[in-house]
Amino acid sequence: MRVIAITGKGGTGKTAVAGMLIKYLTSGSGTLLAIDADPDSNLPDVLGVKVEKTIGDMREFMLQERDSMPPGTNKETLLESKVYEVLAETPRYDLLVMGRPEGSGCYCFANNLLRGIMDRVLKNYDLTIIDTAAGLEHLSRRIIRDVNELLVVTDGSRRGLQTAERIRELAKSLNLNIGKMHVIANKITPENRMIVEEYARELEMDLVGSVPYDEILERYDLEGRPLMELPDDSKAFQGIKGIAGKMGL
């Protein structure tokens, strides 16, 4: 079981990177789970999968029904069955969408049940890719922890790499049990490639690779087309393939 979480500053193309990585991995033979842990929930559109229900809906169900359940109801088993109920299955991978953020009221009860359940779900797959929310909150709240690798997506800006540096320091200070952290430079042009690589060296970042700016990808985004339909010779997809190779995927 290998778990890879993808994060970064908003606007860096984090979800596009996640989608292209999933596209590449579906050509393999192992079992694959994709998790959309971003409340904005764009990964299903990027993958071209329609999702009817989310983990958030099941969490709401447990919160509303908790007090009316018959005595002796195994609430953890019930919630686990609900999690599998919202699992979207495709021929090449499965998808779970975490859904909207917590609203009013205390979700501690359902969240505590979910942590153990999600650990068991992940063990059913050879590889799990998690598309997280942008920024730092999901780290400070310890939502993302115990992952083999954290991929931080940055763009060709100094601010993007500064966010990556803050993520690295926060992960260390909170002891989130992250095995390795890599940085992916996205939307890179010949003009900014050298600058990004030099600044990454200054910050002692593990820049595992870069994804070039791709007109085809931009057109797909503009038209709302799933990135699973990107041609294999797309410059951005070729960049992802190189990064995956370096990571041994």
C-alpha cells in the first residue's frame, strides 16, 4: 500500500497534476484509489466521472441519525458500509469524494469513526492518490498525515516555492509522519525554468520534475473536457510521465 497526497498553493494546477498522474497510473496493473479531499471537489470533472454522493453526505447522515439508531447498532460498521456506498467504481480505478467542509455542529463523532474506516479502505488498494485542498489548513488540522509521499505543486513563481517551504516546515513541526516530500514545478516555460530550478536549490527542495506549459491542456481546461482524454503526446502529460518514472510509479 502506497499513499501519495498532492497539495500546493491555489492556482498552481494541483488538481490537473493529480488528474494526469491518475491517467498515467491507470495504464498499470495495480489497484488504484483516487480521493478528492478538496472541498471544491474538482477532481471528478477532471477525471470525467459523475459522483452522486460524497463522504460528507454520509457524515451528515450519521450525525442526524445517531440518536435515533436502535441500541446496540454498530455505528462504525454502518458508516463503513455507507463509505463503500459512495465509492465510484470505474474499470481502471475507484474514486472517493470527501465532499463539503464541516458545517455547524460538532462532527467529532463521525470524523473519529471515519479515520479508522479510511485506514481500512486504503489497505484494499496498491496505490492511493489524494488531491487535497490548497493551502496549509488541511495540514494544520492534521487531515493529511501518515502518507508515503507528499507532492507539492508550485508554479513558476517565487511565492509558489515559498508556500512549498512553509508546507515542509509545518509538516515537520506537526510530526505528520510524511515519508518524503517532493516539489513539482507546473506550467513551466523556457523563460522561467532556470529561475525555478535555482530557487528550489536555494531552498534545498527536492524538485522531482517539471510540467511544461501546454496549450492543449489549457484548451481542455477552457472547454471543460476531462484530462483523461488528453493525447499521450501532450507536453504536460509527457512531463507527468517523466516525474512518475523518477518516483518509481
